[in-house]
Amino acid sequence: MNRRRFLQSAAVAALAAPLARAQAPRKEAVLNLGSQEGRLPGASLKEKVANLAAWGGVGLELGGNPKGRIQEIRDAIAGTNVKVSALCWGAHKGDLVSLDLEKRKKGIEDLKDALNTAGELKSTGVIFVPCFNKESELPPAELDKILADILPDIAAHAVKAGSRVLIEPLNKGETFYINRIEQAAAICKRIDSPGLGLMGDFYHMSKEETDQEKAFVDGAPWLWHVHLATGKSRILPAQEEHSYVEGMRGLRKIGYTQYCSLECGCRKGTDPMVEIPKAFAFLREQWKLAGA
């Protein structure tokens, strides 16, 4: 099956029934704000979490596989409303789709290990990018075949670990493969496992999606995480003119209750202790406007 037919059959015909279910809210949507660890100010993880909690944040996203820090993380969030939202694991240089089968095997083992950590931390999932630009010379149709081969086993492991793999679409400046939510949804539909889902990133979506509301609605059955950043410079919301209303309207429509995490930095010369709470306030106003 060529790529066009794969995406058409999986993303259009196969999405018809889930999309119909997604039109009515599954539950009342909630804006659960959070941030990646590295974006938070603080001399220690405990201090970073304390700042996040003080600003009303409830989700802590961690980088890579923090398996050696599990107790530190548990201690830092203890007594707060903050939970571990996701692990931003990435692609590991395209190993999972490498033609070198030993590299691919190692990549799969590494991802499974990260899923084990995610399960221990009761995390939503492990964010996964199959490959960035220049990490594979294979055409998208061949990459589709590799994912169809390796993801069922990885997703089954994710279920056992108590978490899931989350495919992240990126803009074309970062990857030639999986740029839109509908493409990630087609793969999720084809694999059909509770251990596989997707996420949306407002930064990438602003470059690739023509209708952010529809994109979230189309991906609703598999959507488990969202990244927040402006669409131009990838800086904090409210530090650059950028509207989140269209996308948030889609999140509200599908009854989204998972985490929305900052994946952006402060404009140079500004204070994150001041700017992050301002960004959270701005996002809450955007959420209200999306429900008006």
C-alpha cells in the first residue's frame, strides 16, 4: 500500500467512527497547565515544583528517561497537586527506524525502558519522534512499514508498564515525516492499542495545521498531551502575539482533561519568575475565550 492510500484509508475512512464519537464532549474539559522541568526557575527540582505549584501548575514534564531520579521526583512532588505529565524522550537519532537492526533493537529497548520509568512515575506517556530531518534516508512509505512492524510490540509493553507511547508531529523544518495530527492519528488507528497515542504542539501546529480546532477533534480518540509555545519564536505565551483560542476550542469540544505543558523559554532579558505566571494567566484567559 502506498503512503497516500495508507493515509487516506487510515486517516479518513477509519477515522469516521471515532470522529463521530468525538463530536460530543466525553467530559467537561479542564485546562491542566504544566511545564517542562528545564523551563522552570529554581535551584533544585523541589524548588522548581514549588514555584510551579504556586502558579497553579499541576503537570511536570521531564526530559529523557529519568530512571535514576525516581525518588527525587517523588519527593519533589509530594504534598503538592503536581503530577508527572509526560517524559519527553525524543528520537535517539532515529535508532528505532534505522536500517541497522542492532541500532533498531537498542532503540526499542531504550524506549521500553523509558516506558517502565513512565509507569513508575504514573506518567501520561513517553513522547516519541520516529526521526528528525537527516536521521533517515528512507521515504515516508518505508518508515510507515517499520512503525507498523515495531509499534505493536512497543505499545503492548507500554500497557504492561502502565503508560503509553505518544507520537509527536513536528513541522517540516524539523522532520519530513509525520507533520500533522491526522498522520499520527492514522498510525494510532492502524496499530489500535491503548499503549499508543499522540500529542499536539501549538508551535508545530501553527506551521502545519490549517485548522487547529479540527486537528484536535480529528485526533481526539488518541490525544494524551499538548505542548504550549508561540508559533514564531517558541517563547512563552503572552511574550509574543499568538492566539491559542482556535486550538483550545477543539480541546474544549472533545472534553480534554490531560496536561498542557510549556515547551518554550522566556524572551531574553526577562524574568521567568514574573513571565511564567503571566503566561499561565494569559492561557487561562484564552481558554475562557475558547468557551465563549
